[in-house]
Amino acid sequence: MRKPGIEQYAVSRPKLKSRTAAVGLNVLLPGAGYLYMGRWFAGIFGGALILAILMRSSQEYLFGVWIVTNLIMAIDMCLLSSDRQYKQKDFQ
């Protein structure tokens, strides 16, 4: 009887998440993109913080605050995604 070789075992690599989907989720609901990317603490805490900031800002500045917070989260999503792709190359 032949022993199974290493080539018979499939190594599962974590599936890369879409950066565009993460940014889109953050636009719809602050913190949802972080949850999608697997960063639970950042998603829950960041989402609550952004919602608190939006609730405390006056109506005349609400759109500007929304744009700035989404821009910050989009930049962070890009950095997170590139960091994960860099770590993926280490495993290959």
C-alpha cells in the first residue's frame, strides 16, 4: 500500500477579498468593509465611532464629514488590502 505523498494534500490559501467591495460596503454602512475584510474590532469600533461623529455634527457639515470619513476608510482599505497581498506573496 502506497503512503500518501505531500502532493495529495491541497493547501488552502485564504481568498483575497475585493478592495472595491470593502470600500463600497464602508460607503453604505461605516465599518461594514472592515467586517468584510475580517477586521472585526476595527469594523465595530470604527463604525460606532463614525456613526457617533455623524450624529454629533451639524446638518450643514454632515455631507462634508461623511465624505472625509469615507475617504479615510477608503485609504485604510487600500493599505489593508495591499498589506494582505504582500503577506500572500510570502506564502507562495
